[in-house]
Amino acid sequence: MNVTRILTALLASLLLAATPAHAESVLRIGLNDDPDALDPTISRAYVGRLVFAALCDKLFDVTPDLKIVPQLATGYEWAADNRAVTLRLRPNVKFHDGEPFNAEAVRFNIERHLTTPGSFRKSEIGEIKSVDVVNDLTVRLNLSQPLVPLLAALTDRAGMMISPKAAKELGDRFGTRPVCAGPFKFVERVAQGKIVLQRFAEYWDKGNVHLDRVEFVPITDSTARLASLRSGDLQMIERVSPTDLAQIRGDSKLKVVGVPELGFQVIRLNVANGPRSKALADVRVRQAIDAAIDREALVKSVFNDEYIAGNQFVSPSSAYYNKKLPVKPRDVARARQLLKDAGQANPSFTLILPPERDRQEAAQVIQAMLAEAGITMQLQSQENVTMLEAGKRGDFEAYFTFWSGRPDPDGNIFTHYTCKGAQNDSHYCNAEFDALVTKARQVADPAQRKQLYDKATELLLRDVPAIHLWHRRVFTGLSARVQGFTPHPDGIIRVKGLKF
Amino acid sequence: MRRLAVLVPTLAIVSVLIFSLQKLLPGDAATALAGEEGDPAVVAAIRAKYFLDRPVAVQYGLWLGRVLRGDFGDSLRSRIPVADLIVSKLPVTVELAACSMLIALAIGVPAGVLSATRQGRPLDVAANFVALSGLSVPHFWLGIMLILLFAVQLGWLPASGYVAPWDDWRRNLTTILLPSVVLGTGVAGVMMRHARSAMLQTLRADYVRTARAKSVPESRVVLKHALRNALIPVVTLGAIEFGRLLSGAVLTEQIFAIPGFGKLLVDGVFNRDYAVVQAVVLVSAIFYLLLNLLADILYFVVDPRLRGS
Amino acid sequence: MTDARALRKLVRRPMVLAAATVVAGFVLVALAAPQLAPFDPVAPNLLSMRKPPSAVHRLGTDEVGRDVLSRLIWGARASLLAGVIPVTLAVALSVPLGLLSGYAGGWLDSVIMRVTDAMLSIPFLIVAIALAAFLGPSLRNAMLAIGIAALPTFLRLARGTVLAIKTEDYVEAARALGCSRPRVAGRHILPNMLAPLLVQSSITVAAAIIAEASLSFLGLGQQPPAPSWGSMLNAAQRYLSQAPWMALYPGLAIFCIVMAVNVLGDGLRDALDPRQQ
């Protein structure tokens, strides 16, 4: 009897000792996937950006309405010819290892992005020709050509600053122990387990950091993720599946907020890429396919109306959406007429798609819609990478992919539809279009850019090198206890400012 | 000892098979890694960095050389050394396999013994039927059904995920329970059948008959004399089954989102993470071969008849 | 003859008889799918998506409004094909290779057996997944992958039988009497291989059906819109809480056919193997 009691007391005191005197505030965020390397230069996966948002500050940030605002840079100034931009840097900023952030660090980081073999940032900021250190807190980026969208790239991984000292020490394993200048510093990472970050005491904006720790937990299964949120094990989950929304909304302890994504879901059509472009070479056939799809019904039935039907390279809620050309209702009669004009009453083509549920389900519905207009669409599943390689080679008639989207409209259109664009697997080539979107890269005035993009959209909707179908909403599910959260269209959770 | 000698060439061929497996996987890893933009310069840089641009034989040589030194390379995706990944996943899968084995033994062996003693009677028929059901049910479906019942409908257990025992042992148990039951049922069927046929054989043996003739109580005959000997083949077969569990939990780990070996493998296949796929398959093959060897040795050690010859 | 006795032994067991009926039933359903299925198994219906079982849709509808029962009926074709074809493939390849290996002996035998050992040390499903990923997702490729993954077991069995029978008196006598090797193989060895291969085949058919379902579940097997029980389960996993019927029935179907094949296999083994009870 006595022994038991002593043991119990001992155990209780042990447990008490293990609990810290004042409860630490820990925010646990469920990720859909395990992030890849935590190194801004070679990071590729989207999901890594959620971790970076807490770990690494950037030169600039974007607001929910896509305005560029200062973060580590306090301001910028374009040269008269838009071929150089001068950045003023925030003073008294320290990296997690105590090293100072300054103009020299910016130069180091930009050069690292540009010269590291396998850098994923090179294509984003490759137009930077050189970096001049003007003084300790001023740098000038010299560009090979005028490129206004460059600043948008600096709001993402290309604008993230890491400690030059740590980068030199760790080399290409920097991602296993990242050292940045964000509100939280790296503690540990258990692969496919969790990533633990801790509040950085010397953060330049520490007044806005209210949490002690942040843990990112990758859980690939959506049911499991949701269950963990409901059980209180997680306080936030990213990119909630539309089919799970009802459960969150039915739970008074939880909230869910959503905003339209920056990207789009698209079927790319082979217009002129090799011999397999024959099936859809006639623009009228492509227009007929476009007309035969009922986007609203698709979104309504397959995605419970939680996604947004779309037909352009930006979502209808974007400032750059061409409002004169909204999503048209389905018109089977017009589709049939177009096919008749093209002399192909019953065209047939194959759509390649990866084994991913959203697209698999939508493709089957689209298949049925096209059949009603006399168009036969065969489905062929290919693993994502295989599909993208087939796309590059021109070994496709149509394939179903998506683009994650960029804050600047240029990132959604230029490389996609210009003659030599890297994403232009369709090999669509229209000199007039190229001139418009190239001009849009060189002017800083948003109104003027909007005009150019409106005209470009008109051309795309006429020539149909690709069929834009819908834009997802990025939903974030969170415990009702979490306060101060504003959803961003990029889906990235800004941990700064959050509190319980 | 001959078995040990055979192990080496077998492993060598396994390594070649595994290496060609990587070459078989469609889609260049470099393209998979190059991301949305697919910048050709990035692709080329990755190819050079991971020697993907060298002849296959050279790649194999480089790979084997590193593997023999215990270096499986870095995961192409997360840049974490694959050896570290393996070390961090292994305890999870071992725990899962051990729990499943425990369940399998706890159900399978008594059921086998019981049904052997009542051979041909309704209990035996029923037990056989249940064992066969355990063998026939698709594990991943059983997993889905258990999630549906215990997590979605009743809300008693978490649907999936994993908590390490040193983080929270109670939650560890709740997360490991369903997957262990799923894996355990299949193995329980196997163990029951092994235990049953082993018991049937020993029950027919002379010493059991002698014991019976001496009117030793039947329960004593069964438990003391027959079972002890029947357990020998059961234990050795158990070792082999355990080896299978270590790598056979692919879909179960996928469904329950258990970050173990199987999940590492499937994710590796889908991400074209060659280094990971190779290492996981190699390690599981080694486990399998070693456990088979262990089973042989066990058999040799515990069975006096074999020792004599 | 022994065959007739074995058959009689087989039929006398009620379990085996029931299992045979179940298997025959599935085969019939698969053959008569066009007549039996009440709805088109592939055409989506946007007005009846994820509806619970009702008088019209006895087993409910799926993620794009198709009748689950109709898909189940058509899916029987994929599952049965995936059970039989890989095994046929494995048997067809393993018999000549086994004869070659068992007869030739020497280095050729060593090489074949070492490769077989190596393949056996990698779990069946892992080999199948890797091969299916390599060949690209389709039902045909999945069957090919399963067939290749199943090959080593059969090869080993075939070779073992050859080795065992090769030294039997009557075979040696036939050889001594001047029968050619192919003749001995055809006359004496092949018939003796039949029983163990048949037993192994029935076990492997069951395993192959589950393997196809597993591959389809991972998206590496049957491709949409064509139905397969495994891919139906894949689709169902997303809607577990809203549409549980989507997950229930395909799994039950797999379970029933696999169980029946296993019972048949057990019966076959007992009937053909005199050592077993």
C-alpha cells in the first residue's frame, strides 16, 4: 500500500517537473506533404514555403490583395529605364546566428541563387546581371533587360535571406540546419515527422511575434489531418480539401477560411508541337471543345461549388481578370457548328492526366460533356513526371496540368504562351501576343499593364492553346482559439501576428 | 554455413536488380526535381550533380562503392542522408511489425492449438474459416473499414498518423492499434494454420501417445508435451513472417499515414527519389535474407534431430 | 485414376463446393456484365453524385454519379482477368525455365536460381509496384508486373519438381531405354509438375487479385473511367465520411472472390497431396 503511494507521488512529481512553469504557447500546423530541402535556393515544393514563412524573412512581402510591401527591404526605386532597381535595407536586423543583415549579405544571397548548381531561383531572377553594394544598407540590382515583375519574385524564396556565414559552413547541406532572419529559428527536423521552430529573441519585429514555438507536421492523408485538427492535436491545417469543409464547418471549435488561389487548372492542347499536334491543329476544333465544357456545372458537381470556374490565366477575383470576357455558359449547338465548319463532325483526341483525384474526377465529367457534342476524348493516366516529359517532347494531344500561380500576372502568362516560353508545350506562337506580354514586363504602371493583359487574354481565348478550367480556393482550417489570421491567395500561413 | 555463402552472391544480384529498378522507373529524377518551370539548365545541373549523365555501369559502380561504406547518398527530394531516413523510419516499422506479430501470435497460436485438438469438429472448421478469412481480406480495405468504424463513426481512435512512444506513449498506442490489428489478422491466419498442422503432427507422435497411455490428463498432454514441440516450427516460421512484415506493410502504412518503411518506399517511387527506393528495398531484402537465415539456425538449434545429422 | 479420385474427394467437401459455386458465380457475372448491369458503368451523372443506396441505385452512386452496383459488376472482369492472366504468364514462363534449369544444372542453373533467390528476397508487392510504375499505369501493365513478380515462386517450384522426378527410377529407366530428353520431359516430368503447379496457381490467383486491387488502389492499375474494384476503393477513400458505401462493396467483392479461390486452393492441395490430411 505504502509503496504504491510513494511511487504514485514520485511519478506525479516527475510529471510536474516535466511541465514548464508557464505553459509555452505552441502552434502546430498540419502540412499536406513533407517539405523538401529547407534551403531557399534549392527548395522546390510548395509546402516548404509554409515553413519558410516562419523561418526566413524576405526582402519584400505581398499583401492579400497582392501589393508589394517592405520586409527586410524598406523601399525600392526603379531607374529611369527600368533596367536597375535600388533597394534600401532595414537596419539592425540579425540572422539567427547573430550575424548582421546588410548589403553585403543581400549580394551574397542573390549571387548564391544565381550561381548554385541546380538553383531553382535562377529562372526567377536570372535577369539580374550584377549586384552593387552602394553602402551598408543600400544595394542596386542591375538587370539585363527591363523587368518590373522582378520585385514579385523577391517576395518569395528568391527574396529570402540566409546567413552567409552559415551558408558557407554548411554548403549544400544548408537545408538540414537553415539559418535565416525570420521570426522563428530552426530547432530540429524529424523527416516525415515534424519540423520544430522556436521564437527568435532578437527578431527585428519581435513585438508582433506572440508564439513560443511553431511545429510543422506533415500528414499526407486528408482524413488524418482533419482528425488531428478536430482532436486539438493540430491548431491549423493548410489546403483543406473541399470535401472536408462540411466537417470543419459543423464543428464549433473550428473555423475555415478560403481565398481564390493565384494559379489555375488547365488542359494544354498540342497546337504545333510535333506530329501529334495534328488532332487539334484546327482552331475551330479547339474552340468547340472549349464551348462544350460546362465549367459552372463541373465546379458545382465535382467540387461542391467550393472552387471557382475560370477561363483566364488569373482568377475572376484578380485585378488583372478581363471582365469583358467572363466564363461563358456551355453552348453545345455552337460546338457542333464549329466542328461542322472544320469538317470534323466527330473529332477524337487523348487527354493525358496524372493519377490525382481532382483531375481524374473532372476529366471523367468533361469526357461525358464532350461526348454530347460529338467529341471523343480518351483518358490516359500517366505519372505526373512522365506526363510533363511527354509534354516537353510533344508526345501528347492534350494534357491536364495546373500552375501554382505567381503574385505578378507575368508569372502566369509569359513563359506559358510566348513562342519560346518554357511552359509552352503547346508551341503556340503569336507575334502579336508576344509583343503585348513583353511590353507588360517593361512598364511599371498597373493600369497600363492591365490594358496589355486584357488584349493578350482576348487573343488566348480566341486561339485556345489551352483551356483554363477552374481555380481552387485555398482553404485554411484552424482552431477557433487561433487569432489574427488573414488568408493569403498564395495559401502561405504568416505565423507572425498569430496568437491564442 | 553453405547458406551464409549463398547469401553473398544473392545480395550481389539483389543490388544489381535494385540498381536496374532505378533505371526502370520512368521519368528522369532530374526532371522530377526541376519543378514547375522545368528549366533545362537546372535539369542539366542536377544530372551532373548526381552523376545521372554518366554511363549506367559507372553509376552502378559509384553507387555500390558508397553503399558498401554505408553511404546511401542523400534523398534527392529532402537532401537528408538516406541512411538517416532509414534509421529514423526503422523503429516505427519495427514497432508496427512487433505489435502486429504480438496480435498474430496471441490469436493464431491458441486458435491453432485449439482447433488441432478438435480436428474436424465444428470449432476446427470455424477456426479454419476465420483463419482463411484473415488471409483473404485485402489489408488496405480492412484498414479503411476500421478507420470508418472506429475513427469516423465512433470517434474512439485517431484515423491515422503516428506519435512516437517517447513523445506520448498513450497516443502512440492509439495510433498503432488499428494498423497492427490490420496487419495482425493476416499473419494470425498464417500462424493459426502453421500452429494447427504442427500440433496435429506432434499429437500423432509416439511420446504423446505414450503420455496418453500413461493416462496423463489431456490438457497436460497438449500443453506440456505436444505444444512445446509444435512451437518449434511455429517460431521459425514466425521469424520469416516478421521479416515479411517489416517490408510488407506498404499499403497499410500508406492508409494509416504511418511514417515507416513502406511509406518511405511508396513516396520514394512517386517522387522518383531513387536513392531512397534503392536503400529501402536493399535494407528490406537484407532483413528478409537474414531472418530466413535466423529461422534456419533456430530450427537447427532447437530441433535435436537436425543437430544429430 | 487418381485424377478422378482427387476430383471426387474435392467435391465431397461442402466448403469447396460452395467456394466453387462462388467462383463460378463471379465468372458468370463478369461474362454477363452487359446484361446484368442496370446502368452504364462509365457515364457520369452530375445529378446523382454520391447518393446513398436507394431503390434505383441499390448500392448507391460514386463520386461522379455512376451506379456502384454496375461498376462492381463490370469491375469483376478486371479482377478475374488480373487473377488469371498473370498466373498463366508465370506458369507459361516458369515451366520451360524450370525444365531448363533443373535439367541443365551447372552454371546456368546457378544463375537462374540466384536471380530467383534475389527476386524472392524482395517482397512480392514491392516488385509489382516498382514494375507497374516502370511500365506505366494501365490494367495490362499491372497484370504484366504481377506476372513477373510471381514468376520466381513458380520457377523454384518447377525446378524443384524436375530435380525430384529426374532421379525417380521410372524416369531413369525411360532415359536408359533411349527416350530423348524432350520426350522424357513431355511424357514423365510435365504431368508430375501439374499437381504442385495447380495448387500454387490457385494460391497465386488469390494473391494476384489482391495485388491488382492494391496497384489500382495506388493508381497504378485499371484507369478511369473503366471500373476495377481497387480503383473504386481509391476513389472512395476521399469520401469515407460522406459516402462510406463507395468503400464497402468493392472491398467485400474482393474479399469474397479471394476467399473462395483460397478455399478452392486449400481443397485442391488436400485432394492432390496425399501427405496432407
